[in-house]
Amino acid sequence: MNRHAASFVALIASLLALPATAADPVKIGVVTPLTGTYAPIGQQVRWGLELAAKEVNASGGILGRPVELVFEDEEANPAVATQKAEKLFQVTKVDFLTGTVNSGSTLAVGQLAERNNRLASTTVSFSDAITGDKCSPNVFRVNARAGQQSAALAEWLAKEKGAGTAVYYLGPDYEMGRNTVAAFKAAAEARKMKTVGEVFAPLGNNDYSPFFGQMRAAKPAVLYTSVAGNDTARLFTQLDEYGLRKNLLIVGASGTVTSQNMGALGKVADGYVTGVGYSPEIDSPENKKFLAAFQAAYKADPDLYGADSYGLIYFYKAAVEKAKSTDTDKVRAAMSGLKWMTPQGEKEMRAGDHQAVQDMYAVRVENGKFRIVSKVPGPQAVGPDTCTRF
Amino acid sequence: MGALTDYVQFVLMPQMFNGLTIGVAVILMALGLTIIFGLLDVFNMAHGEFYALGAYLGVTLASRGVSFWLLLVLVPLLLLPAGFLVDRALIQRVFHQKERHMLTMLLTFGLAIVMEDLFKAAYGPNTLKPDSPLQGGTELLGNFFPTYRLFLVGIGTFTIVAVWFIVNRTRFGSMVRAAALDRHMAASLGVPVRRVYSTTFAFGVALAGLSGVLLSPIYSVFPTMGKDFILMAFTAVILGGFGSIRGVVLGGLVLTQIQALSSLYVSPVWGDPIVFGIMVLVLFFRPQGLFGGRLGHA
């Protein structure tokens, strides 16, 4: 063989050798708010996903292929989310999509996923409709929805206070505020608690004292509220001003007391109870391992968005490995009814509506921190399957 | 009869008191606004942001250990030079042009946007809240009145009377009224008109800042707080008549009482439409307001 032929054969041989070592990555598109009001949530989503991806890649990837996350900023705007998702599906050709925060974005991206024959999951959105009346065969939810949070809280409240407890409702007058109040009221009344009054104040209301007269007259033992942000600071401060916090248990939505207003609330937030799907205090070996890794990598505590996003990667990995493929229909079949391990314990993806069933917790504010006060098992908290599309 | 007195004592009275405390807050904001409009003919769209500035200054100084009572004097004093500068540097530049009304409105609107973003950049988007210096309350006539709100009504009344006194019974006040009535004549009589303008603007925003400090323990402090009362304040100014102190006090009281009492009978979301509906009616039938006229003429 002459020199040229030998080098030619050597070149071909080395080229043929390459594909065996360089595996085609599994691409997961992440459309999440990296700027704007929801950027802190997008940050947690990013941290959770990246940590899980790093761990999965370090242990051999998914079916031997590395996980590659492709991030796009949705600016907390459903219109932008749709465009970015379209780009990820058609140009980057991602195998799976996640990251949407706003419930509107999740629903819009879900429709896009159907058109592109791909699957998507949210790790944050908690509007019940996503796995309820607006469910989609291509959309999954690994986090707890609003109904589960209400159920967990109502369950704890019924055990704590008993049947016949008088509950007063105060919410902000817009869709989320009214829905959350309605959801909890249904859960409370189902557990034989009494509704003694309901009032909706305008969003951004300054002064709640005009409502205190009627509240006092109703003599509630419990106040349920779904206000948020500055409104919470004002409501709680004014309740305290008027001496109404004595003998009143205040409970409410998970978004009512957050790090945004905890500083302003100070001690008037103490005793506030809500229902959530994750707490850094969860005492399981998986959570302790997750906490340690998260804190070491990012020098911050994870919140439910970080934890649920972390769990998503493992969910996808388990499904693809069960299906032995990334083909959409095979993965969808594998995901239905799938059980997988997360920092919150084992979750099950309910086949009927693609909603994750998980244990929920009632947490209470004590000295500026949320402490777990009770656990509600998954099946009790999840609520009925109202999805009729598939 | 018993049911009626009960209704008055336990429902109407506390509701009217709540309306009164909100009314005092609105009047304090609106006083500065009506003075600035009455004299300078300037629609200060950044007035709410000066209210916020006062509150933020209060929070900053309080965190350094300044006592609340000292803040009530210190914050307005600090806002005086700020207001003076804004008038000299910004408003006077467009004051002598033909489209003064439009230009000053746009200018102050832009200033408001810039100030709000500066608050967000300097203090972050989270809510802040200073502690209330007067905790607890008193039982009076079967109703609970928080001490701090009683204090608010008291200090609000004192401030309103003091402002009226300054405008109508002091030499400075007479210079202000003269300049409002006839700028050129006043100047030819030796009134330092430009300085009077800037001082009056400074005074107006200092009042806004004072209300910011006074209200922060019950309404909290956050970057968009300038929008809380500003619409009510403008409505009170329009209802009472631009430039009239008596008018803005009456206007503020009437509007807040209507808002407070209406929430007893209709859903709270109707509060704002009712108030603005009144404003529209007033502008329709009596555009100069109840006591409309130049500053100090009413």
C-alpha cells in the first residue's frame, strides 16, 4: 500500500472511531423568566435544573447520553414564552421543554408542544386548570397545584380546630385572589368548617380598616387570606393595629407571606400557616443530600421552585430510561403512572391528568422562618381527576 | 330607637373615624399639591414620589437610630433643599414657555418615573416598614381606636392649621399670595419672585414627604407607593378648587367619608369609581371646584 492510501485509511479509521465516544446530547429546552418581576423564581428554576443535570451527567447521563439544557428568557410574558418555545422546538430541536412559570405561559407552551409533537412540563405554575379542564396529553406537572395546597391547609386546619370552626375570607379582587379563596372555602366547607363572611378588597388596597367592623361582627376564629406582597404587609399590620390578631388564627395562600414582605411583616407574620409542597426542613435522606449539594453549589437555600425543577430532570430520566427512547409517544406512555424519587419523597405522576401526586406540608411562620407543622399524604391532598381530554 | 343608636355607635362611627384617618392622609398629600398648583400653576405629577421619598428617607434614618419624633422634623427639612433644587433646575427651565402646563406635566411625569426606578435600585423591590411609635389603642364609646391613628388625626389637623397660618398670616405667605395674584406687579414691588416660587415648591413637596413618614407605619414603604394616594389627592384638589386650602380640606374629607361609608353598602371595588364619578360631575358643573381661585383667595 502506498503512503497516500495508508494515511487515507488511517483518517477514515479515526473518523469512524469518533461517533462511538461522542454521544448525541439529550436537549431539554428551558423557557423561564430570567429578567423581570419573576426573575427570582426563574433563578431557582435554573439552579435546580442545572444541579440535577450536572449530577445526572456525572453518573452517565440518560441512556448514556449527556443532558444539555438550553435556556431562553421568557420575561414573564406568555407571548414571549410562545416565541421562545417555538424557536426551541423548531430550530434547536429540543427533545423536551420546561421552565414556564406563569400559568398562562404553561398553557400556551403546551399547545405548541402538541403541534410539534413534543412533551413539556411545568415545575412552578399552580393554576388548577393546567391539569384540570385545560389539560393536554403533552403537558405534565411535577409540582403541586393550588388545589393541593388548599387541601393540605384545610386538612391541617380541620385537625387543629375541628368542625364548626368559623372562618372569614378576605381576598384581593382578581382572578387568582378569588380562585384561591373559592378553592380553600370548598375544601374547608367539605371538612364541616363554617363560613362566616367573605370580602374582596381591590388589588393594591391601602387601608383594610373599613372591613374590620364587619369582620369583628362575624366573630371568626380563623381568617383565610390570599393577598400578596405589599397588600399582605398592610393587612397584617393593620390587623395588629386594631388588636384583631389576638384570638385569630391567620391562614392563607402560599404566596401571601414570602421573602419579599417577610422583612416588613416582622413579628406580625408569626403564627401564619399555609400549605406547600416543599420545605427545606423535610427530614428525609434525599432532601438532606439535595440541600447540601444546593447550598454548596449556590450558597443559598432552595425553595419549592428549585426543588421541583431538580426533581423534573430525574422524572424525565426515569421516563426515558423506562421507555428506552426519547420518542414522544413512548416517553408519554412511560410517564403515565411513573413513580420517581425526589427530595420531597416519592412522587407519582397520575396517568389520568398528568398531575404529580406528592406529600404536602402545612408550614407556620416562626421568627421569620417557615416551620413544618404537619404532613398530609399525597393521595389525600391531590384532589379528583377532572381532566376529560384523555 | 335602640337599634338606630347601636347602628350609629357601632357601625357608622368607627367607619367615619377610619374615613377620617384616611382623609387626613389624603389632605396632607393634597395640601402640597394645591399650593404648588395655586401658586406655580404646575401640575406636579411627581408629588406621589416625593411622598415616597419622605418615607424612604424616614426608613433609612430610622435604621440609623433616629427616633420617630425627630424624623417628623428632619425629613421635611431634608426635602426642602431637594424641592428647591428640582424647581430651580427643572421646572424653571420650562416655566416661561407658552405650553407651560403641558411641559411641566410631562417633566414631572418623567421625574416620577425616574424617581420610582431610583427607589427600586437603591432599596430593592421588597416591602419595608418602620415600627409604629405608638402601639395599642383605646376603647372609646364601645369602639377600638388605635392610638397611632388618633395621633395621626391630631398631627394632621395641627399641620393643616399651621399651613393655613403660614399662607394667610405671615409675611412669607403674603409674598406667596401676591406672586400668585400678579407675578410682575409683585416683582416690581420687591418680592423675590423666583425665590418665592422655588421655596413654595420646596414647601409643597416637604409636606408630601412629611405625610410619607407619618403614614409609613400603617401603609408600609415600597417603590410604587407614590401611586397609593395620588389620585385621591388630585381629586380632592379638583373638588375643592385649585389653590384653595379650605377647599382641599373639605374636598379631602368629603371624598374619604364617601369612600368609607359607601363600602358599608356596596362592594369595595365601587369606592374608586364613585369618587372619580364625583370628580367628573364637579368638573362638569362647576369646573373651578367648590372654592376655586388663586392661592389664598379662598
